[in-house]
Amino acid sequence: MIAPFFLESFWGEKNNGFDVLYHNMKHGQISSKELTDFIRERSTIEEVYARSMTKLAKSAGNFSQLGTFAPAWDVFKSSTEKLASCHMELVRKLHELIKEVQKYVEEQAKAHKKTKEEVASTLEAVQNIQTTSQALQKSKESYNAKTVEQERLRKEGATQRDVDKAGVKAKKATETYKSYVEKYAAAKSEFEQRMAETAQKFQDIEENHILHMKEIIRSYSQSVDETHVQIGELHNEFVRNIENTSVESLIQKLAESKGTGKERPGPIEFEECNTAIAIEGAKPRKRKPFGIPGRRKDKDTDSTESTEVEAANTANGAPPGYYGAIDIQNANVPQVDAEGFCIRPEVNENDAKENSFYSSSDSDDEDEPRKFHVEIKPVQPNNGTHQNRATIDELKASIGNIILSPSTSGQMRRNQSSDELAKPRVPTSYELTNNDLLSLDPFSPNLPAGSSSSVSSSTVPVPNRPTTPLTAGALVPPPRPSSRPKLPTGKLTGINEIVRPFSPPKASNASPPPTAPLARAESSSSLSSNTSLSAGNTPTVGTSRGPSPVTLASQDALPIAVAFTESVNAYFKGADPTKCIVKITGDMTLSFPMGIIKVFTTNPSPAVLTFKLKNTSRLEQILPNQQLLYSDPSQSDSNSKDFWFNMQALTSYLRKASEQNPSASYYNVDILKYQVLSDGIHSTPLNLAVYWKCTPSTTDLRVDYRYNPDSMASPGPLTNVQVLVPVDGGVTNMQSIPNSTWNPEQNKCLWRLSDISEKSENEGAGSLRAKFELSNGPSSPSTLAVQFMNEGSTLSGVDMELQGAGYRLSLSKKRFATGRYMADC
């Protein structure tokens, strides 16, 4: 029986033992999952090693089979294959163990959920005694102050009326103090009873958890140990096989397999020279050289054989009488001419073709030169259109469906061919191929619509980044420009801001970079970099310029501020609402006062900061800061999610931030990022539709807009509304309703509108109209960009609620602004 350590060690002045024990239970699930990941990684390593050993065994079987050592490779191959099998068997055992651990994780989650319901009454008792303790402390301070005040007035000789009034206050404070003492006694009794039961329950849970984890580790070590035993046996077998493969056996195998025979050469005796045969054999004899059809004849200068008939020729070097007599006169001896060339007998050409086994070229006269018929046709006239069309067709047939990533600096010819390019299209109109709004940017001088160059420009810039492969019915995004123009006045900072892709934070040991404060209100005159989402790899720490916070006492509820910032990206195509593409992202930031760091560092076990994220059913994805936050994956409520801090990591992080900037009053920390579920045009705060009418001399533009309060959790006005439209064709004069500003250097028209809300004219609906006179028309319809922002509301409706005691929410800020908000005709 284990001593009741939990029952004796988790009380304390602040009564935070319950929070510590509850979150410690939740950490058990994290440990189980991490153990699963460890075993899975070990299994992967073993599998890779086994496959490598199998590959090595195959290579050993392919080594050279020549030489005396060749048979020894069979021993290596067999041993390596068995070793690979041992590791694959370990992989199988580890996979089975992983299934058991995953089953335990599921059972553990169910047990924790049940325990959470069982200890709910203990949580209420903890909150009750914490609240009563704080009220008792305040009533005691009030009682002491009122009593001291009454005594002071009595000693100073104040009027009886003042003394009586002070006595009434002191009596009332005394009664209040006594009532809280009684309440505290009742709360203390209930707290001690329930906390004792709960502490023992938590200890039992941890004991069972550790026993189960040790059982898993025992199975793991047993599997590894069995594999090591098998590997040791294989190694011993390998050593025995090598020892049994003796030098003598290898030498013997080579002799038996590669031997050339056991008969040795016989003796050779000396033979006298036969001079008569030697003299006759020394006479030269002309013979026909080896003939190759179609080749000129050359003299056989190497032939020294005699043409006369001698005994040696008759016998062909054999003993006399061995072959018998040979009829030299009737023998088929080739005739030669005076120069030693063979005289070919006359043969009928047709007979030769019919009877010869070889081709007809064998009967050709070698002295007659071979003739070849060569016909050179005149060069055909160069037909450029036909030649180019044929070449393009061949190229199209050859490349087929090959997809090429566009070059960063390449250019594409317009009007290459009617087969390659359809009829000329306006190069400034955007067609979306996917929903990547973050790649859209209308502010590039390279876009024809925004430049002062003619529409008939011969080249169109190729996008700097390859697009995603298309699916059926997908829309094509406009190219990402290489640079952006600068407006001398009225810069749309919100639109020019690049919203980085939504990505989870990564662990990093780097120091936290400073950002603008979120604990104080930001300026609403323009959209700074704070309006766009930061997807940094580490939490961001910002310093506030606000007044220094009050000194925090350890028993006070610590103040915390929260800020929700969202960015809406939208692309409108014509007046069709079904073609609207929307993406909304957001982040949540907490702000901690400077004094909280001292409280954290002086308290070895600060209260765990826990909060509930509400209205999460409207979110498509949540990415918490994995360095600082924990969450419970077994939560069943789809509209909320509980998170709690790793207090040690948070304390260390804030301490590092204070060391970098000790004069800061507040420190901001990125907590989580999220992506909001969108419903097309219904999720956009401002609906847009654009209409163009382009003639050689004028261009008419109309932009219809409508305020959409249903897109916001709490409808509010859209402020700092600006609309920017590029117009090419050489604008010489412009008329607009309402008034707008024309920038001749950038060829862009800018509207600055007042706040738009339901209280605006026509409930926030209206139109922008402009007429442009041109010197080099017609214009090309371009993509316009819009900027606005809202303070005090979000599009998602996400909110935060602190859980437990020890902290209070001093400020909650909400805002949203445009990221890339564009419209096309």
C-alpha cells in the first residue's frame, strides 16, 4: 500500500492543489501518446534497418563468384537475410504493442472524462473556499480599519456624534467579519472533506496509470530482448559457419569446379631433319587470299606454299601411305595467273543466282566498280505559316500533357498561332484556378491594366510562382507581381500588407521579437502591420507604452488582457455571388502586466491559467501555441474548447522578455491562430460588383457595394474605407461621383469613403461612378482593391472565458480588417 502522498501535499494557502492534481491527470494522456510515438518511431527505425539488411543480402548474392573466396559469400547472404527477418519480427511485435497502447489511450480518455464529472463538486468547493477566503480577508481589513478609526476619534476628543458614527461602522464591520468567519468555517469543512476524497482518487488514477505504463514498457523491453537473443544466436551461427568453411574446403571446391584436367603432357623425342621434304616445302606456292565480295583484289604477299605435288603434300604431313594415292590431275586445284591471282571460272549469271546459297552480290565482278543511284530533289519554297503550323502541331503532339513550371523571368509571345493561343484576350482580367487569395496582388506595375503602356504590348509577364494543378471547374488566380507601386498620398497600407500563410508555430530557442502592444488601443487611422496575421514560429512579445501597472500582490487576482484580430480576404467576380472566394483567418493574443512576472517567479507553484475558447463551431481550424498551451482532445462540446498553460514555460518566456526589455509595462504573447468557416459572399462584410464599359475614347466604371451586417458577430461600422482602381489607355480627364483622386503617375483612381453601416444612406448600399476620357484607348478592365476595418467586433464571434480563480480579464479587444479584398468584372 502506497502512502497517501497526494492527501498530505496538495493543500497550501491558495488552495490550488486541486488544479495541480487535475492537470497532472491530463498530462497522463500526453505521456501515453508520447510513448506511442516513441514506439512507432522505434518500429520505423527497425523496419528501415531490416529493409537495408535485405538489400545488403541481395548485394552479397550478386558479388563475384570467381576466386577461391566466392563460396564464403553464401554464408554472408544467409546470415544477413536471417538478421533482416529478426528485425522485421521485432517490427511486427512493436506494431501489436502500439495497438495495445492506443487502446489504453482511448480507455484513459474515457476514465478521465468520468473522473471530471465525479470531481465537479470538489471544484465547486475549491472555488467556494477561494472566494470566501478573499472576502474574509477584505472584511478583516475593513474591520481593523473601522475599529482603529473609532479608537483614534475617541483619543483625539472628537465629537460624540463622530465617535458614535464611527462606532456604528465598526459594529457593522465586526458583524460582517464574523459572518465571513462562519462562512469560511463551513466552506473549509466541506473543502477538506471533498479534497481528501479527490486527492486519494487522483493518486489512485496515477498509480494505475504508472502501472499500466510500466507494463507497456516491460512488453517493449521483452520484445527487444528477444530480438537481441535471436541476433546473438545468428551471430554465433555465422561464426560457426565461417569456421566450418576451412581453407582446405575452399581450395578443394575451386579445384573441382575450375580444374582443367589431371593428365600431364607426355615426353617428346628428338627427330632428324628430312632435308628433301624441307627443301621442297620451302618453295613458294601461290594461293587465293580470303575473298570479300565487292572488294578489290590484292596480291597475297604472305603466301609461300608450293604449288608442286610432293609426297609431303600427298600425305599432308602424315606417315607415308596413310591416306593412299591422290589424283592430282583431277583434283580441284584453283588456277592462278602470272601475278598469282586466282582465275575465276566463267559461270552463267542466272545459274549463279539460282544455285548460290549466298546473296547475288557474291557473283558480282570484283573489278567492276559498284554503282549507286542518288537523287537530289530541289529545295521547296519556305512556307512560313505552314512550316510553323506543322512544327507547333508536332510539338503539341509530342509534349502531350506535360506540365511545366513557369520561369521566374521568362516571357510568352502573344498571337503565336491560332492553334496555340485562342483569340486575343484582355491580359488584365484575372481567372482563378484555386482559392489561394493570398497570392493575389493588383498593385504591380507589371500588370498591363495598371501600367501606362499600350494594350497591344507584345509580351505578358509570366507568373513568378507555379500554380496548383487544376481540378474540374476551378478558377485561375492572377499572377503574383514582382513588385508593388508606391502612392504618394493615401497609401492603402492594409491592402499592400502581405498576409503570411496560416501555419502553426514551431518550437524555437530564439529570443522573442518585439511587436506593437495589444494591451492598449491601437490607432484606427490606417492599417499597420498589426492588422495582418503574424505566423511566426515563436510567440510574439510586445511592449506597451501605457502607464506602469499597479504593484500586484500575491493574493490578488492577476489582470490579463486578450485581443482577437481577424483578416478577411475576398475575391469578387462580376455580379455572380457564387464565384466569390473568401478566406478569413485570425489570431488570439494575451497581454501580461509587468508585475505578474514577479508573482510567477516568487511562487514555485502559481495557479494554472486556464481558459475556454467559445463559439469554436464556427472555426475550421485551430492552431494553438504548442510551446505554451495544453488542450484536452477528449472534449465533447463542439462549440467550445478548453486550454491551459504550461506555467513553467510561460514564466520562463515572460522572464526572458523582461530581461530583453525591462522598461516595458506589458508583454504580449501569441496564443493561438485559427481559420474561420466561410460561406462565400455571405461571409463578406462588404459585397462588391464591378461594371466596365470601354470604348476607344472613353471608359465608364461603376462599382456597386452593399453593407452586410449578417457577416459580423456584432455588426459595427466599417471605417477607413478606400477603393483603388487602375485605369490604362492614357487618361486625360476624369469625372466621378462621389469625388475621387486621380494619380497620373500610377494611372490609378482612389475613393475615400465615410464610415459604412446600417445607419448609412440606403442601409449601407451605394455606387461609385467614374468616366475617364482617353488618348490611347480603349482601356482594359482591371482588378480593383478595397480596404476597410472594424473596431469592436469579429467575423467569427470567437470569445474567451477564464476558468478557475487567480486571474481576471481586465480588457478584451476585438477587431477585423481587410487583407486582400478585390473585385473583377
